[in-house]
Amino acid sequence: MARKSLPVTLVAVLLIGAIAAAQAHAPVVTMSVTLPDGRTQELTATESGLATLTLKDGTEYGFRPTIQDSSPWNRIVVTVFKSATTSSPTTVLGEIELRRGGPAMESKTNPPFKVSVPKVSAPTSQTESSPNAIGRPAGALANATESYR
């Protein structure tokens, strides 16, 4: 029985690693969200990631930015979610099409939020970005090349 579950477990681990690696190389979107009570919060999330905030009544909302174009990433769609509770699942409330650096747009959601995207930043760089470098200490590739000379 354990041998049959090993391939499934291995595939799951590889998929989780691939998703984490993709998120590490995604642009970072900064969103300015004005709440129904007039307070403004700055949220950041990787492209297609999720940023959350909680209203004073304890209700949690999620904001997922999806970039619609290539660098310099000017067109962004922000999807607004109401987070799950013990009595209801997570629900999509609506989407807002925005331009990086453009004015805040009011969502057609209940409650309404005003959202803008002041900036989109390039992904953070890693010291060794080769996909073959996983599990190798920095410089290991250079040392291996020198040993063949």
C-alpha cells in the first residue's frame, strides 16, 4: 500500500514546489484600498496571489491582482472576494479593471471598495536563478566546471 501512495505523494510535492517557485518570480502588485468607512489600507500581493483585510465587523475580504499585459505591467484586474465563514464559502464579489498609477476605481461590490494600483514591482531576484541549481550550494556549478578542465 505504501508503494502505491509514493508516486502520488511525489507528484504532490513537485507541484507544490513548482507553485512556490512560480510565486517567487511573480511581479509584486501594490494596491491601495479605501474601505467603506473611509480608511485606506495598502496591500501587496504577488501577481495572482491574494492579499486580505478585515473590516471592523470582523468580515475578511481578499484582493487578487491579475496582470493582463507584459512588463511594465500597466493593466491589472483585481478580483474581490468575501472570505469563507463557518456558514458560507468564499465568494467572488466582483472584479475591477485598473491601470498602474491610475485613479482609484469603486468596485461594484457590496460593500464597495475604492481600489488603485500605485505600483507594480519586478520580482525579487535570487542569488542563483538556474533551475538546475536547486539543492546545490552557491558556486557549486563553477567548482564542478573547473574540475573538468
